[in-house]
Amino acid sequence: MSHSDAHYLSMDLLRFTTAGSVDDGKSTLIGRLLYDSKAIFEDQLDAIERATEQRGEEHLNLSLLTDGLRAEREQGITIDVAYRYFATPKRKFIIADTPGHIQYTRNMVTGASTANLAIILIDARKGVIEQTCRHSFIASLLRIPHIVVCVNKMDLVDFKEEVFNTIVAQYTEFASRLEVADIKFIPISALHGDNVVDKSEKMPWYKGSPLLYTLETVYIGSDANHIDPRFPVQTVIRPNTDDHHDFRGFAGRVAGGVFKVGDEVLALPSGFTSKIKSLHGPDGETSEVFSPMSIAMTLTDEIDISRGGMIVKPNNQPQISQDVEAMLCWFSPNKLNPNGKYILRHTTREVKCAIKAVRYKMNINTLHKVEGDTEIGMNDIGRVQIRTASPLFFDAYKRNRNTGSLILVDEQTNATVGAAMII
């Protein structure tokens, strides 16, 4: 395998979501990105195909994309989000394309929940509209670290700089109320390809990069939490074969921080401690693992851990409580039942829960709290207090999106009825 093939296989993956209203050119933009980047990539494809053959695989390895969806399908989660995949020589991309209407808030939350970046499209003729504010609020609620505001249809306003500057000012004023660390603005025409993949000659006043270059180079290394070690156990591996008679490994995906062989660890809920004996990653045994790797871990002591338990470090533990405050987005056509019992899924843990209180509902368009109206229906977002039958091990969503998020499932129908971000 040559150096460039190895580079391709280890390239980082940027997940981004696109949000726009019906006719502000979202599909044109996605089409333009897919089409123009494919042209750049044709010569690179040969290299991947060679690498794939050398690894003895039949097809291009697109399993990255389907694995996550399969698990969700098996749980009966059916929310329409189209995932599209493309790559350039610098990076691989997964686009979660979500509908923009108000009645699709739940789809947007679903599609954007794992995104590193959100593209928010604004029609240059219309400026910042209600939809823009709603999409931006959801992006900030989901703690998407990077927002790229594309002011589209610049061809219809004669590529004028002052139109662009006015919209930038409008958006910046509005966004000051949101918590988003990194916002970039790009004037584009998706239809004609201006500033999408190539720099536009029609807007010499714009000194920044085109969209694709921005997507390829935005720094996402710091988005994952590498500070708080969290390993929710998905399954216990006991092969019981002659070769591996005593092997007892814990498998799952690292949800935060770094674990090294020899580290002292603490198992929740039992509170027992042990040391890491070995770590097995996707490429075999390794000395350290970090999020979001899928791994197996063995410990030096026989301690009792099962699915839903969490391995952490003694000096860095999550919050442990049966009471959780969270921002909840409601997915179900049936309203939230304040006395209803729901199943709560959090990392690999599943517990029964009840909604103890609805504190307030958000007006998603004005971002004001609606006090006194505590009825939560489909696509509403509100702050709730949840009481669980046994303790959860969690962090605030803004610290860790993996250990800070949860979903609610209806006991009778097994349908996913809500998703929440822990405060």
C-alpha cells in the first residue's frame, strides 16, 4: 500500500448538515458539491480501488455509512434523513440532508445530532428569515461547533458586496444570542458554481475561501472530548474457546477521553477499580484508544460489569443521578404525557423513566421561553426534568455530546418519541 492509499484510508471524516427552506437552493448546492468534487476525485479513485484490492476487499468500503443506520433501523427509528457520501483527496464527507420546514424540526435534530458543521443557506434576495433563525438555534442547541453561512443566489443580486455585507451584519447580530464558537460567511451561487468549489471571478471583493476548501480544512480535531475518559460497555466478550479460555473483554465505542494500557479505571455502577490489561482496536492490539474508536478492553481483575455499565477513571467521573434536566425535542404525533412512563436510552444503558416537570417550552422562531404553556407536541422543544428508575452516568451535553444525549422510547409501541440534550 503506497503512502497516498494509506492516507486515504486514515483520512478524517467530516459530518455536516445542510439546512435551508424549500427553494433557497439546498439541493442545487449539494448536487454541485457532489458533482464538482467527483471531477477532482476521479483520478484518486484508482488509488483507492488499488488499495481496496490489496486489502482483499471486493468493493469500496462504504460500510462506514450503513452501519450506523442499520442499528437505528433495528430499533424501529424511522425518521427521514437522507445521508449522502462523497470524498476529495483531503477528506471524506457525510452530508445529512434534512428538510427545512417547521414540521420537520425532529428530522433536523436527528440529522444534525452527530454533525461537526452546519451549512445554513440564506437567499441573498430575502436575507435572514424565520427559518434561518430556527436552523441556527437548533445547530447551537445541538452544539454543532462550526457554522458556515452560505449567502446563495448572489447572481440574482448582481454579485453586489453590499447585499452580502448587510446579511452578514443581520446574521451576526442575531447569532450573538447563540453559543456558536465558529461562524464563517461565504457568498455563493450554487446554480453557477460561484465559490462552491472554485473561487468566483464575479466577486473579486470576497477574499475568503470557496465552500469546498472551507469544508476540507475546517479543524475538527478539537471537537471530540479527549479530556473526560468514558467507555460505555456495549457487550461482554467471553469466547470460552480452548485458545481463549479465560478471555473476558468489554466491547463498545469510546465516548470520550483516552485510555492507555496500565491505566487505573473505575467501573460504574459498582465502583470497583482495576487496571487496563489490554486494548484491542480495529487494527488489533494497541497501547491507547480514544473516542470515537470501537474497541475491546480487558482488565487485570475479574470485576462485574455488564452492558450499560461504564468504565471511567477514578479521578474523572461523570455525574451519577436519577434526576436529569434536559432540553427535549419531541418527535411523536402524540403529545408528551406528563404522567407517562417512557424507556430512556442513554449510551448503552436502558432504564425506565418519568417526566417529572416541564419547565418551559421554546418558541423556536423567536428563541423566547414560553412560560405557562407546558404542553409539548410534535416538533416542540422544551426544558424538562426526568426521573429515572436507576441512576444514569452522564455529562452535560455541552461537555460531551455522546454522554450528554438521550432518547425516549414509548413502552407500548417501541417508537422513538423524543431526543434530549442534558443540561
